Amino acid sequence: MARYGLLVLIGMALAGCSTQSTTDGANQAQQVAVNYCEQEGGEVRSRQEAGETRQYCHLVEGRVVEVNLLYQTEGLRVH
């Protein structure tokens, strides 16, 4: 039983050594969505909301989708 506890502690320590931060992953995902929007003929526009800048994809068929939501709904992946 103590062996499993030690393995869990080692695993947690190694997880903290990750070289890619969550912010980097989020930025990469956002860039993938921006590229997808533009490939689909859309235009990315920024808006200030509650002190934050958000990006929206204005697609040719008239839909306006937040870039982060576009990433999730279209099943895009960071390569």
C-alpha cells in the first residue's frame, strides 16, 4: 500500500515538471481557431468586454462565434 502512495507522489512531482504551461496551450488553441476561421473565409475581430479583449470569428454565413468556443465546437486540435 505504501508503494502506491510513493508512486502517486512521484507522479504528482513529475506532473509539476511539465515544460508547456496551460497558458501556452490555450494560446496555441486560440491560434488554431483563428487560422481555421480565416481558412473558412471568416474574419477575426476583437472586442473589449469587462476589461478583457475577446476575439470573435465572423463567418461568411453570418454566424459570429467566440474563437475559444469555435475551437471547442469544431473539434479542432493543436498539432
